[in-house]
Amino acid sequence: TASADGTVMLTKVSKIHCEKDFDDTLAATVDMIQSFHLPGAVESLCFSNDGKMLYCYARGTPYLSCFDMSVEDDGKQKFKMTKMNLNGTTTGGFQDHVSFAVLDMAPSPDNNAGSGKYLALATDTSRNIILNVETGNQVRNLYGHQNDGFSQPKIAWSHNGQYIFGNTQQDNALVVWDIASSQIVKRIDDKEGNGGHSGQIRGIYSSKESDTIVTTSFDKDTKIWLTAM
């Protein structure tokens, strides 16, 4: 979990069986194991698909804070932090300023297309970024939608790792980008009877197991889509 006070809390949730009155029930224990403090309000975070890295973005910083979740030889987690500059190498090196905030992020799927080595970043400047976490380079910039500091940009990958799904402030559409070409290939909205939302989308989740995506909206609807693309 993360907060506007700059705090990130790492919590372990464990399932346990409780025997009470001859009834075998399932319960959970919740224990905080580590906390971090970043220099600004934490706007977004996600784990890598293998759970070995935690990526966080704090407002006002030009980098992602990357925490190593792996267990050392002594059996302990050190939570070593490194910084991944959001300018990558596209501007000629490390800079202390970026003109956007990262308000949502998602790791690429673990398959031949994505290999789990990319992050999709949704920003407040009508720009989505594909970042290679191994090199820190920006490999794609996706445009054609509208999101500013008053919006709630969301982002997700297709199951095959070839497309990006996002929302837009200008209408109620679910926007689909082809990553290879960086072009919008589809907009799904409530026009022409295609079953889209009648309010702006505020949440997107893509299944890691199938070609299924879920969207929620200010129209109070949750829609499940089969994205055979």
C-alpha cells in the first residue's frame, strides 16, 4: 500500500486454518514487514510479475524507486533501492526534471512478446510510456488520447503483450494501442451500439491467464471484455 504522505508499506498476508467448535475455517494473518518513505506523494506502484521487484513513483521525482524483494543468501530480504530515471537515454542522460507524473503502471506479461521486462506507464500529460526496466530506456511513447493532472489515467497490457489498453479524459472510450506501431487501432465507447461505457473509465484490469479485460466506469457499470486481438 502507498499514501500521499510518501509512505509505502509492505504487508505479508498469510492464510491459516482455524479449528473452532469442530469447524475447519480459513482465516488470514496480516503482518507489516517493511515500510519505506519516499520524498513525495506516492502516485502509483506495482510488483514485477515474478515478485522480485517493487516499482514506485513519488510525485515530483524524475525516477522510479525500485526495491529489490529477493531473498539474500542469509535468508533475509534487504530491500535495496535503486533509482530508474524516467528520462531514459532519450534526452542524453540523467536529468533532474520530468514534465509528467506517473499515475498508473503495469508490468508486461511473462510471455515471448513481453518477457516481463517492460513497464507501461500512464501519465498526466496525454502520454503513455513503455519503459524497458533492464536498460531504463523508453522504447515507445503512445499518444492520441487526453489525460491531464485532473484525470485518472489507467493502463493495462493485452495477454499477448502486443497491445496496450488505456482510458482517456476526452470521452468514455477504452483506447487500444498497437505497441509495434505506436498507433491507436481501436476505440471502444458507447457509440454505434458497441456496448461501451457511457461514463469515463476509471479502472482497467487485464487477466494474466486469458484474453479478458475488465473495466469500471463513472457510469457505475463493470464490463468484462474478450479481447481476441
